[in-house]
Amino acid sequence: MSRAIEIPATDGTIDAHIFTPGNAVGPFPAVILFTDIGGLRPCYHEKAQQVANNGYAVLMPNVYYRDAQGSVVPESKSFRDPDVRPTLLAYAGHLTPEAQSRDFIALLNGIDNEAEFADGKMAAVGYCMTGAFALRMAAEHPDRVAAAAGFHSARLAEADDPNSPIHVVGNIQGHVYFGHADQDELLPPEQIACMDAALAAAGVHFTTELYKGAAHGFTAKDAPSFNATAYELHLKRLALLLEETL
């Protein structure tokens, strides 16, 4: 079950969707699910519903609300098409750490104002570029975020990047899970090692898992890199993380 909502934010109005289990009575523990660079689209609606079916209220915001409402990728097109990708990259460029921080506050206020969401701790999960969003949200709101997960996350620990989330992990109090693709050109082994070292040094409870045979974007059913085995594994790992923390 899902419904569309609008959330007031400093930079505009965030269009978002709430997903809940069918035929169940809430409120439910809250999970924020950030899409990958392709934004809102059917395969992410499906993914959010699958997470919700385990007993959660899932909030999926349009991360590009500053530039466009609803789905950004035209019907019959792919987010990887050369005539679509430049637009997405331009929109993503507006999602600075400062912009993310303002959005996190708005999303938490949205959760607090909607009946589907239970009081208490919540979780954040991101894919591709938004794996870093989930990590940053956990760092900026350690009193609220009990778990953060990132799958085929991108550029988590690039050298000399002042905006890398690696610089804020010391504030995280919740659990962290990363499901990495072993063939991911956007997160090479040295970046995985750097992030693991930073989390360990900060004393964060974390798990890093390498999905053998998976490429970047392995959970996106509309991408050529989709891997059904890795997709099902990511759902299992996410379900376990949420069960243990929420």
C-alpha cells in the first residue's frame, strides 16, 4: 500500500511516497529509502514496498524535488541513456552536503507528522550516490538513526574529497551495513578499505559485505547490471539489519 505526500522543506516542497504493509495496522517503525541517481521510478516503488512488507513504514522522497517533480526519467527511457544522464548529473550536483542536511531535517519532520510512522528510532538506506546520504544522515542525527545501509554505494571515500562522508562517521551511534559490488568501478577496493578503517577507528558497529559477481547498480531492475541473486541477498541483509535495530 502506498500514498503520495508533500513535505515542506527549506528549499521547496519534497514530493514523496509512503509505503506500508497491506492489511496491517500501524504505526510502523520508519525507514527512509533514498533512490539511486535515476530517481523515482517503478523499480524503486517495488523495492520500497518489499521493505515495507516486513513491517515498516517506508518514506521514499524525490531527491531531485528542487528541479523536478515525480519521475525524472521519461517513460521508455533509461537513466543510463546518454540524453538523460547529463540532466541527472546536473540535478545531483545540487545535492551538496548542506542541501542534504536541510532535507534530512525536513524528512524527519515529515515522519513526525504522518500517522503511519511510529515514534522512536528510524533507519536510512541508500543506493549508488545515496549510500553516502544514509551514512551522513546517521552521523548528523545519531539520536534518531538506529541503522544506515548502503548498497552499491558510490565514491564513499575519494582521496582529497572534503565532502566525503568518511569525515563525519565519528558521530554515528547506530549500526551501519554496506553491501558492495565486487566489480564496482565507482567504489574500488581502496575506498572500501578506507571507509572500513574510518568506521573501525570511530568504534561504529558496522558490517561490510562484498557481493561476488555483482556490478554497480545490481539492485536496479531497469539497469543492465541488475543481478537477481544479489538483489535477493540485499533484501535479506536489509531485513535482518532492520529487525535487529528497529
